[in-house]
Amino acid sequence: MRFAFAALCLVLAACGESRAVRDEPQTARELSGRYVAASDTARYFTGDLSIERAGLMFTKGAILYTRTLAPRRGYDLTAQAGDSYAAIAVGTADLHVELRRITDVSLREGAPGLCGDDRPEYAALVYEERATRVTVLVFSGEEPPSSAATQSRLCATFGFNAPHGARTQEGVVL
């Protein structure tokens, strides 16, 4: 019995998480709810934003169907020798970054493409702890934004404000 227990412990230890995985934030908070266009580009191209688990819906007709990926940090780079999420969103290094893979795009007639003629592939929701302001970064290219990415390109930045406090999976944060 003791041998079986010791063997089980060794197997579990061998299957443990790597250091890189342990350094990632343990719990990711997904944003949700309605946000009002705050930047000129958001007012012109997208309109207001509704963040849902399955995607991002803009009032001017663009819908991005998404799948949430591992969370990033504000100081993480978006491309090889590129800027960090915090530098692009003009924030501090401790910003939260919810990176999403865009699985499908739907544009209502007359809605502008978010990356011009290129297909958007990734969207990053960048926000502070209270999430009263969210910056949406849209990337084209097959690679996810990272410090090793050479084929990922930032193609749009949009700013939004929470109209009545921040909305998260846990509820409204005031």
C-alpha cells in the first residue's frame, strides 16, 4: 500500500505544471457587458461594444466570434521587437489582457472591416483591475501576438468606457 501511494506521488509530481505555466495568472476574469465607444476610432468604425463570452458585438454591424486564450499581462510584447500591450493601450505594466482568437467575422451591410482588407485574427481586451475603461486591440496574421511573433500585426485600436461601473463575470465592479 505504501509503495502504491509513493508511486502515485511520484507520477503526480512528474506530471506537475511547468514553471512557465505556474507564472501565468491562476484565474482569468472574463469581461462581459456593454461598453460605450470612447475613442474617435471606436465612435467612427465600431460604435458601442457588447462583450459576450462567445464574441464581441459592435453596434455599427461588426461581430467577432471568439475563443478566449490564456491570459496575458500588460508588459507582454505583442510582436518580436514590438510594443507591449501596456504601451499600445497607454497604461501600466499590470494591465489585464484577455486575448481572444477570432474564429469568425460577420459584417452587416455597410459595416467597415476592422483590419481594412485583412481578416482580423486576434483581439485583445486590455483593462485595469476595475475595468472602467477597455481598449480593444485587433491583430491580423496567423500567429497570436507574442514576443516571438513575426507574422502578427496590430491593425486597430479602439477605446471604450463602462457606462455604469465595470462589468465582469463576477458582476458590476464600482
